[in-house]
Amino acid sequence: MNDTTLPLIGAHGLDDVFAWRAQGAVRVREFLADAHALAARLPEGGWLLNVCEDRYHFAVGFAAGLLAGKVSLQPSSQSPETLQRLAADYPGVSWLGDRPGAVPDLPGLVFPDLAVQPRTEVKDMPRLDAERVVAILFTSGSTGLPQPHRKTWGKLVLNGRAEATALGLMQRPQSIVGTVPIQHSYGFESTFLIALHGGCQFAAGKPFYPQDIVAALDAVPRPRMLVTTPFHLSALLASELPLPPMDLVLSATAPLSPDLARRAEERCGAPVHEIYGSTESSALASRRTLDGAAWRLMEAVHLEHEGDTTYASGGHVEGRVPLADIIEPGTKGCFLLHGRHADLINIAGKRTSLAYLNHQIGALPGVVDAAFFLPDELGDDGVTRLTAFVVAPTLDARALMAGLRQRLDAIFLPRPLVFVEALPRNSTGKLPRQALQALYAEKVGPGHGRG
């Protein structure tokens, strides 16, 4: 009979270092002992909502859930509305978190202090059925309500291997510091799966502020890798803190400008790569930003084009997945991205994309952060007017609009231009449409903006 099982951890021996905590290194054998101990304490039920922010707590909780036969629910948002919807859609769900009351009105467990009891000796690596659904990841809701996507163990194993191979980590595993939540598909794949099946090690924390990122990098040995977003990377460089040498910087969740990539490579002393993918498809391709616009598909993944829609399949992709982006096929497994279908704008017969507009306004000197927004409502003249929200403490509206006129057709100039102290980005640096809609409702009206 063929063995259809795969190991829980596939690229480490039991005595290899798997994670770094404040207390020091954690070896695979110790991690597995923690997972077995936690599995015995988890509440009843088939669903586990793992809301641990500590990356090691999440990892132990995920492994414990696997050992206990549970499915990990991983929403990219932990808003009360999202958690209430999960409770309704997955009866009997319980939570695991870092602190009491993490999910009100649901049964749950605070991650226990496993160090106070002797670890059970682990002699064998657990194995899991490759066809078993082990996780349900949810989209960010950038363009609507979060949607669930089931992930099988076999595909997750292939996912970790494919990304590690694409980034050269199989030959040179790295210590990973991540600024992104591990529940999010990008954080899950690029800080956890490539540790499970790409031979890497991960740091337990989730640093956000620049000084915390620097401290986290300093605390792990080289070669080391920063997994981050353009938003976090820009803030890190703007801090002008001395940065420890790195060996790889990885970015995703939003386009990375060549200028930011160039400055990051100069400051970090490491190549800057990007990952392209989605919750639905998982990671599909990678590129070094400064090598050009083309993306290279990961092993065994292929794309098919039908009309305006591109489908991903093969390798670690679950089924045949339609992609939300406009993709231009190339040769030898390469392709170009031309923005998302949902980002396309047609005003008075002229077309552009929100991604292009955001790039142009963000490139203006003095702009710290900015985003265009196309409301659903028509103006008094029956024409939809673009709005732009801008964080630019040293500029006024006249100077900013003068800069935009040099870059944009007049039909795409924002009316109005609204200055704000910060944009409502989520923990991965994204701007969900619902958040921008709320900001629009709050800010746009007589007397708003400045100039």
C-alpha cells in the first residue's frame, strides 16, 4: 500500500534548531514536545481559531491542532464582526490566544506555560494524511467580505518547498524575522511553511516598529531574512536606524517600487525579492525587484489564459484558481502583472488603474502615504469623482496638485484631495475597501482638505 502521509516537519532533524524565542533556540524535538503537550489541553471541537500573535505560540498551536485532528481557522482580520461570523459559520469553534478573553463569547484557551512541566521525549516525527484539510484561510476582504479557502496538508507541504526553492533557501536556510501576521496567507507561507518544509528557522516575535524590527534581527544568527511589506519596509528605512546586515529581504501584499527596493538593498546589504500570490492560489511567483518587471513562476505551477481571466493550477495550488489580476504571459515561465481587474477605472472614456494612480501620488516628494479611492456614488453632474487621501505633513493641496498635474491626465486628478494623519491600513499594510469607504464617509464633505 502506498504511504499517502507526509511529515509534520520535513527539512529538519529532531535535534536541529527550528525557532528562536527570547529564551533562546528551540529544537525540533522540543517544539514537538510542546505541541503534544498542548494537544492534550485543547478544547473539544473540530475547529481551532488560532489568534496567537506570538509566532511560536501560533506554530505550536497549529501543530497541536493537527495532532488533535482539528482544522485551523485563519482569518486575516480579527475584527469583532469577522470573529462573530466565524462563530456562526463554524459551530463548536474554540480559540487559542496569547491573553485571556481573546475572543469574547467563545470557549478558548490561553497559551499555557509549557516550560513548567517536563517535556515528553519525542523519538519520531508525526506524519499526516496528505489529502486531509488542515487549514481554512480567509481573504483579506480588500474588495468585499472575507472568503474561506480550504488547504490540504499535501498542498501546504508543496507550498513550503516551492517557495523555499524559488528563493534559494533549500541550499542556504535562513533565520526569519517577520513583520506580518502569521495567520495571513503571506505570513503563514513565508515565515512558517518555509520553516516546516524549507529548512529555515523563525523568530517568535512580530515586530512592528522600526526599533523592534532591528532588535529582532539582531537577536537571530545569520544568514537572516526579513519578511515584510512595502509599508513596514518604508517605515524602517525612514527611521534611519543603523540596520544589522541581512541576507534576504522579502516583500509582498502591495507593489514594491524600484526606488524603495534600491534603497532597501543599499541599507540592508541584501537582495530584495517579492512574492506574488493570493489567499486563493497561495504564492505563485517571485522576482528580484531590481532585475525588472517580470515574475517567474514557482516549480510545477502553470497559468492558463481564457479571455480576460488567468487561471493558476498545478504544484501546490488547490484546484484551478481564477486570478484577480491582469496578466501578460511571457516565455520560460515568466509573466508581467498589469494590476487587478477590480482596480481598473474608466472615466469619460479614459482608462487607468488605482495601482498606477497610487504609484504616481506616492512618488511625489513629501508624500509619506497616499491612496486614491473611487466611490460608488455619482457626483451632482452624474460623473464619479476620484478622491485621494494623503499623508504629507510638509505639503499643502496646491503644491501636491501641481505635482500631480505633471503626472496625470486632468480627468484623473482627485476631487477632492483629503489630507489625513494616517491611512487605515491593516496589519499587513493593505487598505481594505471597506476601511476606505468609512474614511470617505467621515472625511469627504464641505470644508474638508486643506490648501
